Amino acid sequence: MDSRPIGVFDSGIGGISVLREIVELMPNENYIYYGDSKHAPYGEKKREEIQALSENCVSFLLDKNVKAIVIACNTATSACADLLRHKYSDMPIIGIEPALKPAVLWKAHDRVAVMATPMTLKQEKFRQLLHTYEEQSDIFCIPCPGLADFVESGMLDGPEITEFLDGLLHPYLEKGIDAIVLGCTHYPFVEKVIRRIAGDSVRIFNGSHGTALELKRRLTEADLLTENQTKGTVEIYNSSNDTNIIHLCHTLLHHPE
């Protein structure tokens, strides 16, 4: 048993959506969250730059003596999860990927739209995932450059982001999509806007809960779960000097859905 904290990182504040799921599943663990908002978003950068930035995030967390690391960023998972697992082979490293499987399987031959960053959609990891399920469903990829920036700025609702999302989604809603996959950890924070635009008949999926379950499985397997019987702690850090970002992270972490 191990009371050291679990490290979680993202390109900015989006990974808080993953951290919320993890804390809900394992409330007695201690956590350290690192957001790289200074360099956000990762989804429009080159693979090599994403890898270098992700390694900086991991180094920060390792200096905090974490026992496991969660890559709470779809783009970083796609671009460098394998690299990080190879470099830090003794450390449990858990990534996140778009929840395409449950979106495909919930209904026979449905139409699924995947909202993600341009980089996530271009990566071989996602292309392989797409190939696995493309015969079972009609899958539409929706690149969403700029959407993470709305979340980073704290704009989670209102006319501007509603118009932006409506412009992205309208062509696919006209195709009669049955489900939307949120393929970036920033996007759950604007889910209510997406629901308002898409309507109640369209189901929305994200991979945060699956990541939390996988983390617990890996910690159990490695005998790294804490023995603490009281609620654990959460420390939040960010590469930006903007104190408003830290405040927004705390607000989003405790915000009930």
C-alpha cells in the first residue's frame, strides 16, 4: 500500500474533467494536477513539440514523488504515451483515448461523430481505433481547432461559444448522427452547450470514466492503493502565472454536473 500522490497532467485545464472522475472513484487517494496552460492547446502543435512538453510535465510530477501518472490529454496520449511508458517503464502511466468503442456498441450500426483536436485525429493511434470500428458504424471526424481555447479562457457557455459549436456540429446533425464522442478532455466542460445544440436524442460519450477504472486496476495490480481511510488531498499547479486559472481548476473540480 502506498500513500504517495497520483500525478495527472494535461495541456491545460481540460484534464480536470478526468481528475473529477478519478477522485470520485478513489476519494481517499492524494493527487497532484499539473496543467500546461502556458503552452495550450497541444492539439494544434507538431508531434515532437507535444512530446517535449509532455516530458516536461512528467518531470514536474516525478519531482513531486508521484506513484503513477495519468495523461489526461487525448492529444498527448496519442502523440507520446508509448514513448513515456518506454522511458519510465517502472511507473504506471495511464492515458486516455476517445470513447469510440462504447459509442459504436450502444446501438446497431449507428452514426457517430468524434469531436477532437486536429492532432488527435491525425495520429496513428486514433486511425487504428477508427479502423477497428468503421465497419460497425458510420464514423464522422470533426476537427475542432479553437474549442479548447474557449475552455482555457473560462468561456463555458454563452452566445459566442454556442455559435462556434453550432457551426461545427450543424453539418453532422443534418446527417442524422446518433452519438457524439468528446475526444478532448476540455470538451466535457461545454457538454451542456453541445447537448442543447444536438438535442436529447443524441448520446454523448467521453473516456474519462474508463481512464479512472483503468488507473484503479493498475494501482490494485501493483499494490499501490493507499490505506488512507480519510478523504485525500488535491494539489493543483499550472505552468501559467495566471492565478485565475488555478481558481478555475478548483471551481471545475468541485462543480456538480
